[in-house]
Amino acid sequence: MNSLDFALFGVYPYICLTVFLVGSLIRFDRDQYSWKSDSSQLLRAGSLRWGSNLFHVGVLFLFFGHTFGMLTPHFMYEHFISAGNKQLLAIISGGIAGVLGFAGVSILLHRRLSDERIRINSKASDIMLLVLLWIQLALGLATIPFSAQHLDGGMMMNLAGWAQRIVTFQPGAVELLAQAGWVFKLHMFLGMTVFLVFPFTRLVHVWSGFGTVAYLFRPYQMVRSRRLSLPPGHNQPQQH
């Protein structure tokens, strides 16, 4: 382990997670009017439908796949699927989702840069975020050939072990990345950077998306129309 690896994969993750959580809380508390997706649909729908749907389907699958795949301890699934088969499943399913997400973000980025009205009404953070996600998805797809060279699941186990040790504050996380290639490390670095910039971009609307799950458990609301309190015949059409 060298000092650069320790800084990027031993210290930087905690900086990103702290800014992600504290920054999101501060923005929600102090700047709720900016807590939105800032959709440009009113300017031009067209390719937005295809780009947005492809992007969200691909990225949501990748997000949950990475979350559960990397943070689930091996002993919880080793009786059902081997590490090698799990990695093969991740390569196939992640590859398909990655292609969908990459196609979607490419459409969105081209739309935002090529349409003058949308470009003028875009914030610098909007374009920066799309470029960052475009590079991140491209790097994710670039890791597939390298992952295919380690179908025993060893590299996947090391990457998952790093993530699990980071979130549980265990020592020795950085050492697990000693054999990881530069593509994996760059992909991980940009992934953490997405969390770093999260509170300062339109990505904060993701919190609201997850928050809608609470509606499934919310008590029913009784809504009574104001017309029910009006005198009989009041709403009937009047003849003049």
C-alpha cells in the first residue's frame, strides 16, 4: 500500500460519504426550493423520453446491483451461488444495464449540448454531472473485459471486501486493492466522486424518489369535497 492508495481509497471514501450525508441534510434544510430534478421537458420532450427511461432503468439496476452485490457478506449467499458464478452473473446483467444506462446518458448529454435553448438554460453543474456519469458508465463497461479474466471471483471478492470494510470502519481495506487494475480503481474513484458532488447537483431528487416508499405505509386520507356542503341545486346549471 502506498500513500496515494491510502488517500484515495482509505480516506477519500469517508470524505465523500460525509459530504453526501451532511450536505444533503443542509441543502434540504436551507434550500428546499432547489430540491428538484429541474426537468427540461417543457423546452423539448422528444429524445428526453428515450434518454431518461434508458438512463434510469440502467442506472437504478446498477445502483442496487452494486449496493447489494458489494455489501452482502459472502457467507450469506455462498450456499446458493459460488463467487465465480456470482461474478459471471454480475458481468452479464451489469453489462446489459450498463449499455442501457450509457445509451441513455449519451442521448441526454447530446440533447443538452446540441439544443441551444436547453444549453442556455442549463447550469454548469447539469453538464458537468452528465459528463461525469458518461465517463463513469464508460469505465464500468471497460471493466468487463478485465473482470472476464478473473472468473474465479477473486477480484470481485477483494472489491466487495474493500467496500464492506470501509462501511464497517474495519482496518485493512486498502490492502485488498493491491491487485486491482487501474480501470477498477478509476471507476471506484469516480463512483465515490458522484457521492461527493451529489448534494450540489440535481441528484438530490433521488432522495425524494426513495422517500415515496413511505406512501405505501401512510394511513388513508379522507378527502371531502367542498361541494358537499353547498345547498341542494346550487351546482345545477342556471337558465337565463
